Amino acid sequence: MILVLTDRQKEILKLIVMEYIKNAKPVGSNLICDILNCSSATVRSEMASLEELGLLEKTHTSSGRVPSEEGYRYYVNNLMKPKEISGEDMLKLQLIFSNNQLEISDCIKKSLEIVSDITNYTSVVLGTKSHDNILKEINIVPLSNDTVVVVVITDKGFVEHKTVNVEGISLEEIKKTVTLINNMIIGTPIDEVSSKLEFEVKPVIGRYVKEHERLYNVFYNVFTNFTNKSVDVVGKSNMLKLPEFSTVDKVRDVLEKLDDNIDNIVKEDSESKDIKIYIGKETNIDDDMTVIRTKYKTDKEEGTIAIVGPKRMEYDRVVNLLEYIKENIEKK
């Protein structure tokens, strides 16, 4: 159903949403009267109409109104204007992205730490996806008699390294295994390497390498770690500072849902790189939460960044912060 609101109804809804976001208290008609210079009877009538349309709700403890899930959605789609980033916040983010000593993954994480600090929301970053990378080379770097670093390089210049224990295995055996794997699977998409190791390399490796089972497991685990998505959650404890999550039971419930539903938070149901806003039930996490996320893509990697908070989120501020971070990631 398409809702058609009068200009005054739009203004009242916008004021109630913004006031409730700021103070987390139901908004009464007197405040609206003072701002719009309308009679209390007029404002009460308009608030009742907005409630009938499903955009406002009454609370049990106050005569004031709060935005409903549909009210927030209408505000986001029709009334919200992105809020300019303050000079102080901009400077903090610029210092990170102008630091050429930082890897892109560090820039992303540090910028989201700042967003979590200044908003009291939780930030999530889903790291590089490797599905479009092709295996170019595997190398090893001996560190001692018992440890080596396995280095995996892709055609897009992406490098993964992992230190592994090879106690009791000769360097000659390790090099022989690396040569065998390189000969058999170079040119394979990274996401298919584990399968190729299992069905093509594993049946052959025992003919040439004594410690074939241990070495096979070493390289299989390296590739499994490489292709798994890495997720960082920043500022999870910020939930404790929000009035919506003030009870012990609610905090426990929300934190458990965050842990169990990371995939929903960074879900990629669209190829669009636009900022997506999921409110309440749309998050598939908790009816009291909002997730705002966007995708980023550079020459070497791509991923998703998201901000998680209450439905009473500063949508206008978060949208602009995420847009700024995404633009700077893609320029880096």
C-alpha cells in the first residue's frame, strides 16, 4: 500500500522520529505544538491519523507516541536527508585513510572502530572474498627446523601466509609437496582448490611423499582458511550503553543473536553497491535492531561493511559515514 501523507503529517512524523532518536522517550503533542506553532487539537488529530496509518505507536507508560517499524521505513525512504559529517569526525577518518603505512584491511577496521566510538553502535566488516582469484603460486619460507611459512599468491596479487608446524618432516619432503601441488593446481580458482586437493592431489601425493598425510592436511588447512570469509565485529559492547538493551536478559539475547547471525548482518542479496537499510524484522536478527550496510570493491578485494544498532538509529548520520568510508576504501 502506498501511503499518501499531507505536508504537515510528514513534518510531524519527521519531528517525532528525530526527537525519539535523540532522546529515546515518547514524543507528546506539546513539543510538536511548540515547534510547528499549531494548536494541540490539530497535532493530536494528526498524530492519531499517523497512528491509524501504522506509522506511530503508543507506549504503555506514556501518552506520547514513538515511531513504528513502518514509520522508520517511511522516514528513511521519503523524509531523511543524509547528515553532513562533522569536522572532527572527518579529521579522524582522514587521518586513517591518508596513512600509507596501513593496509586496506587495517584502514577499514580502524575507520569502523571510529564509527562505533562516535555512534555507540556495533560495526561489522566481512573481509575479502576470494572467489574470483586464481591460484598463481605456492611458496614456503623455512623459519626453523620445526616451522615454515606457507605463502599463497593469486593472479590478482592477493597474498595469504600462514605459519605451520612441520616438526619431524624434512624440508626436502615439504618442497617436493609444494612442487607437486603447484604442478597440479596452478590456474585453479581459489574456491575450487580445496576440492581439487581432495580429489586430485590426495590420491597421488602418497606415491611421492613419505609424510603425505600430514603435509596434505597442512596445505588443505591453509587453503580452507584462505577461502573462508573473515568477519570482524567492532564495538559489540556498545549495545550495553543503549536504553533499548538495558536489561540483562535483553543484552544477553541481543549479543547471542549478533554472534549467531553474522551472515544475516552482512547478507548479500543484491549485487548493488548502494547502501541498504534493514529495519526491525527485515534484519532477520531482532525486531528492535537496524542494520545499515554497503559493499566495497577495490582492484584486489571486495567485502561488506555494516553498522548494527537499535531501530532508533541516527540513520542520516550513519548513511553518510558509511558512504564516506566506502568511497575512501575504493580510492585507497
